Amino acid sequence: MKSILALITLLALSAQAAFADGGFEDVRARLFNEFRNIESVSHRERIAILQEAEACIQAATNREQYRICEERENAARERSNDKAKASRQALKARVEQMRQSFAMNRP
């Protein structure tokens, strides 16, 4: 959660510095929407993972089948977390690139 708050703060500060000449609010809103979409996709994926795990657990008839369900859930959660992290890092890199580009083009 702290990393998410730090990313939002970085996005806002970077966008503010890069677009202090009036376009800041529009850019900030677009960046926030992108961040929100990343998080929304992540939430939907986690919900789907839990639903699949629940169905698997309910169908399990012994301890071994239950264990397999748990392993599948853990692997799916790790993949989902890695995907969300990569998306957040890509957005952060784009913001940093925008900030640097603006700083280089400043009079």
C-alpha cells in the first residue's frame, strides 16, 4: 500500500513539475486514470483468482487435491502481482521520461 501511495505522489509531483504551465490538471487526471485502470485490472484478476480457487477447493475430495488448489492459487496470484507491478513501473517510467523531457525543453 505504501508503494501505491508513493507512486501516486510521484505521479502527481512529476506531472506538476512537467506541466506547471497550465496543462497540469489534464495530465494529472490522465495519469491518475491510467493508474486507476491498472489497479482495477489487478483487483478483477485477484477476484477471479479467488473465485477459481474457491471452486477448486469445493471440488476437492482429499487433502492432495486441496493442496493442488492452493498451489494454483499462489502461482496465479504471483503472476497477477508481477503483471500489476510491471504495469505500475512502466507508468512510473513514462512519467519520469515526461518530466525529464520537459526539463530539457525548458527555456
